Amino acid sequence: MPAVTIDGVVLDHVAHAVPRWQDAWHRYAVDLGAAWSSGGLSTGFAPAQLEFANGGRLEMLAPHDTATNDFLARFLAANGPGPHHLTFKVPDLALALDQLGRTPYDPIGVDLRDPQWMEAFIHPRQATGVVVQLAQAGAPWSDPPPDGFPTDRRHRADGSGPVPPASLLRVTHCVDDLDAGTALFVELLGGSVATVGQGPDHRWTDVHWGGPLEIRLVAPEGDDPSHPLRQWLRGRTGRVHHLDLAADEPGSLPGARPLDEPVLGPPRPGPAWIIPAEVNLGLGLVVVEPG
């Protein structure tokens, strides 16, 4: 169990690893109306952030300069495109690392050279199957969208105009051990538990940090290796299952179909649509109507 809780943590964004930014533009910008926030080129990768109507942000992460650093290219070669990491911003990374040193978690990739962006990571082996990035940022950063970034948007079925931008609500993260997920995201990273519950074959905990984006931890009930969620985990300690969004007319989203499989978490008050991972570059989406 962590001996300390890092203060001032905020869940900033979720990252989706893709071969090229352009491969994800249509889905997130045209279909779901996310706006360009910032982007750039770095050693081994190119991050580009899109912002949804509620302020929730998603980062498209593509390989760049792989001759110098091929970590992301290797990730894509081994896993294919899909969820890559969760970024938590902290007010003082040096203090956070000192606190982390008094816990069982071992930071890796520590880089304090640039005061505008200092970072460290917790390896998926310790972070319930997902990369956790801790970052201290300087001044807010934004820039114009690159050439070719789409400006058209999905239109309403009745032809009355574009559908309003969607909201990015939640990362639904399946874990093998709910206690381990709680130890990381609640006890160490200071998330507040909003709701807990139990379904017929799984348990869940909703965790938030006061911002627009939260995490739903979902764990299979019991130890049966044939449990569908354990089969889906494939022996891992955790995997990001999908992102939850709210959008008008979700049934018209390309690739969407009514969600008729068991719900992960509390029952939804209305219908939901799923865009399976295989038609969204390895990252599933579940979309409901706003409200």
C-alpha cells in the first residue's frame, strides 16, 4: 500500500497511440467534434491534443524520429494502435518523486531538464497495465492546427446543421485486482471515489480529480479464469477497456452499433452505442446521448 498521497494531482488526458495523426482525425474531429488544442514533434514521438466540449482531452501519439528513439514504433509493432498512457499533472514533480520514493512504486523515465515540461512514469507492470505519466507543466501551450486538419463536422440527420461537439467523460479501465487499482489511483494519486458498485459478475469504482475526465475501475468478480473480463485481460493486470463519451445522435456515428452486451458499471438511464476497438484504431468508444 502507498505510504503517502501525492497532493494536487489532476487527470489531464488519455493518450491514443496511432501510426499517424491523420489516421484518427476524422473520428475525433469530424465525427465527434473535438477541437485542435496543441501538437508538436519530439524525439521518438509526435503528440497532438484534441479538446472536447467539456474540456476533456485526448492525445494522439504518433511515431516521429524513430531512428533516435523507437519506443513508440516498438509499442505499435508489438500491440498495434490503441490506448497508451494516462497523464496526471502535479504541481511539484520533484516533491511527487520524493513521495513516490516512499512507496512500492518505482519511477522510470524521469526527466527534469525542461521547466516547461518535466515528467516521470510508472511502468504498466506496477500501474495496473497502463503507462502512468506524472508531469509538471509550465505555461499553457496551444498552437494552430496543422495543414489538413479537418474543419468539417458530422451533420444532423435532419440536415439542420452540424452536431454539437461531444464530451469526453471517462476512461473505463479493467483491472484484475480492484484493490490494486484503488491503491494507485485513489491512495497514491489522490483521486476521490465518486461511486462504487457491484454487478452480477463485476465490481466498479468511479474515481475523479475535480476535472472533466474521470476513471472507472472495473474488476471481474471471483477468481474463475473463464470469466469474460479475465479472458479479455489475457493475463494482464489491467487494460483500458474503452472511453465513455456523450454526443448528440450517437446512432449516426460511423461504425456505431447499439450496445447490447453487459454494461460495465452502473446501469445506464438510456441507450448507448459502441464503436468497437477494431474500427477505431484499437480503442473502443461507448457513446450516450447528453444528459
